[in-house]
Amino acid sequence: NGAQEVRSRRVADPASHTASSAKLIRAGGNLQAALDAARPGDTITLEAGATFTGAFTLRNKPGLGTEADWITIQSSQLSQLPANVRVSPGKSSSMPKIIAGGAQPAIKTSGAAHHYRFIGIEIVTNESGDASYNLIELGDDGGGGQTTLDKVPHHLEFDRCLVRPAGAPPCGRLCARRRTRRSGCRRTPPRPR
């Protein structure tokens, strides 16, 4: 089917004196395996135009609590999505697409997940008739996993992402934050007219 994954390469990060990894995931690649294998400082680049069907779980990773902890998930055509410019559906060809699978959210967190940054990703509902109430679910849905503050997800950012329903079925909320700390689920300010 032509699907390939490109091998990781370790790159020295002089700021943190640790090794970070850059990995390209092409259409048909295993995004959940890449997320599970990622370590703080790693970058996962998703092929623009490729589709990945979730639910994808962001897991807690040990870190130092510094800027070097970020795990970045980004588009392979990030240069087509300039910083500080609001994205529109017209830019979706420069983005990989994460689709909600079944009645699950497209992206969800496990307890205490932290330091995940999505840049230039389209996140949409599926069109099969199975609707998730939350397209992105940051934090426990009431299942009892967040009983103390140290189990609350934090430092989660969505930058230049297109988060939307894909026609029918609509979802209840595009982004649900459940007792999260410093989550980056916010609207970009409108462009000046």
C-alpha cells in the first residue's frame, strides 16, 4: 500500500544535554506507537494530507518540568502554516488529519499527561454516524482517575490546528478541559479587519 515509516534519528539538544528524536510518520503509520515511544524533547512529524484515525491517548511521560519536556506533534508542511496567523479550512491540505474513531474522542489524555504540543494538525469528527461528545478530551471524564492535583493533565497546546466537525455527525464539544492546568485549548484572536 506504499505506507512507510521513517526511522528515528537521535539529535543532541545542547540546551538540555539530552538526546531528542525526530520521527516522520507517513500515511498508514502507527501514530499511537510513536506517541507511546516518544520521550520529552521528541518531535513527531505527520505527513501532510495523511489521515490517522483515533482515539489517540497522550500518556504521562517523566520529565524535568522544563521547556525541554515538550513532545511536539506537527505537520510535515509546517512552513505553509506561519506562526501568529490564524488557520482556515483552506489550509487543510498542508495538515495531516486526525479523525475521531467510533464514539471515542480523536485525542484524549491519561492521568497526569503533560507537555504535548500539536502544531498544524486538522482534528475532525468521523462521518460514520458514531459521534463522540468530545472531539478532544483533556482530563478525566469523571471515571475517578483525577483524585489529586498531581494526576491532572497540564501543559497541553494546540497551535495552528483546525478543530472542527466533518459534517455529520456533530459532536457536543470540540474541546473538553476537565480540571486541567495550563491547557492550550484556546481560540486564536480574530484577525484585524
